[in-house]
Amino acid sequence: MNEATAPAPGTAPSAEELTRLCDFIYRRSGIAYGEGKRGYIERRLAQGMHRTGTASVATYLALLRLSPAEAERLVNSVTVNETYFYREEYQLRCLGRAILPEIVARRGPGDRVRLWSIPCSTGEEPYSIAIWLLENWALVDAYNIEIVGSDIDSGALAAALEGRYGDRSLARLPLAVAERYFEAPLAGRRQIIRDLRESVSFTPANLVDAASMAAQGRFDVVFCRNVLIYFDDASQRLATRHLFEALLPGGFLCLGHSESLGRLPTGFAQRRFEDAVVYQRPAAA
Ligand SMILES: C[S@@+](CC[C@H](N)C(=O)[O-])C[C@H]1O[C@@H](n2cnc3c(N)ncnc32)[C@H](O)[C@@H]1O
């Protein structure tokens, strides 16, 4: 713990104050921090108080309600942004081999196909989708492919727009592929080439907020990977309802490998393809 992460003497939160802070985070994001994560939340609280120069926990909790900017910074500080290029590559294979062929079978050449990566964290997932399709899907130029990345974390979205990545993010990407879509390394980081950066758009959205989800319109495929694990049952139900609404009839939802809709009452049908199991909003009758 350093100066900014340890509570100042006499400012340690009570159990009730910590519960109020966790409730605030939960209502904003759907992320459920239980008893086991109280130390983590306490450190984020100490950082927030340090950042805002707040002398007591009670004052900081009051400030959160008055300052949307600080509420945003707090939420940004508690998100887990772990991601990397070509993560769970089997789903990218499934996209090119099974999902997109089904979708474009109902379309004409030049028609728009909309893909949504939510949450996209720092951008590796939507850029991976773009790179994968350019590398592997022969029909990529025959359709108007639109790729959107969204996240609740405004700091992660800013990093996604900039598109600069270190070795850890790039580790799974074949070198020849990296050479084609990234600038030369500069101070240990490589930036996505401008053409590719401009082909993906980024916009904030919150999985548990109906209005922010509806504002993005409808999509043919949604990648919603590695976030539902941070939600409790109620947030998962809310998020999956919004995801269902975000899909066009016949559209597909891809979850992370440890996630499933198994226990949730949803209108989705499960589809088992050779490369992956995904979910589909039934096509209109
Ligand atoms: C572990 S990352 C997953 C990124 C990417 N989908 C992947 O699988 O590599 C989880 C992301 O979920 C985002 N997140 C958490 N709650 C969210 C919410 N309510 N709405 C949108 N994004 C959220 C976090 O900000 C974080 O960037």
C-alpha cells in the first residue's frame, strides 16, 4: 500500500460506509463486490479521497452523488480491464466460418453488417475482430462491415481510440499479422495503423442501463465476453435482456468461455457450431 492507497489515519471507512460505496458501484455498473473484495474497494476509496482532497468518508460519499465526474472516475477505478488480441480465438473462427455466412445469406452485396464488442475494454477485442476478418474472411470487402466497441470505462475507451499496445496485449498475435496492422514499435508499444483505427468506432455504453444500450441501435452479432462473471444474477438478467434487445432478429451473441446463459430465463436459442457454442435471438417468424 502506498500513500494514495492507504486510508489516512482516522479516515478508515466503517462497514456501513463500505457497503454504501459498494451499493453505489453496483447501481452504476452492475458489478457486485462482495465481502471478499472489501480490501480492494477500500483502496479505491482511499485513492478517490486522495484525488478529491476529501477529509472524511462521509464527505466523499456525498461528493459522489454531486459529481458525475468523480462517480465516473470511481467506476473506472474498479473495473477489471484484462484483455488481449485474439483472446478466445475459436469464437473469431466461428464468426468467419459459421455466423457471418448465416447472416449474409439473408443480405445482398454491399449491405451493412453490424458487429458490437461490449465490453471492449482497451480495444483489443473489436480490433481483433477487424483483423481476423481482414485476414480470414474472403467476403470482407463484399459487405459494409461496421464494428463498434463500447465500455462503461471512459479511460479504457480513450486508450482504445489511441490504439497503442504493449507486448502483453500482442503476445497471441502472429508476428506477420502484427507487422501488417501495427506501426513499428516505439518505446515498447505499437500503434494500430490509422486505416484500421478509423474502421472501428468507440462509444460509451452501460450493459445495465437500458437507455445507453438502446442508443447504439441494433446489431447482427454482439461479443459480450468476460464481464458477466463480475455481475450478480440480477445484473446478469438485466444485461442479457438489453443484449437481446440490441440484436436484430436472427442475430448472435458470443459470451466468454466461462460464461453461459444456462440459468437465466432469456429468449435466446443455443447454437452449437463446430468452433463454438453461441446464442441466437430467434429470427422473426
Ligand atoms: C475483463 S474486460 C473484458 C474485455 C473483453 N470483452 C475481453 O473479453 O477481452 C471487462 C470489461 O467490462 C467492462 N464493464 C464492466 N461493467 C460494465 C457495464 N455495466 N457496462 C459495460 N462495460 C462494463 C469493464 O470496464 C472492463 O473493461
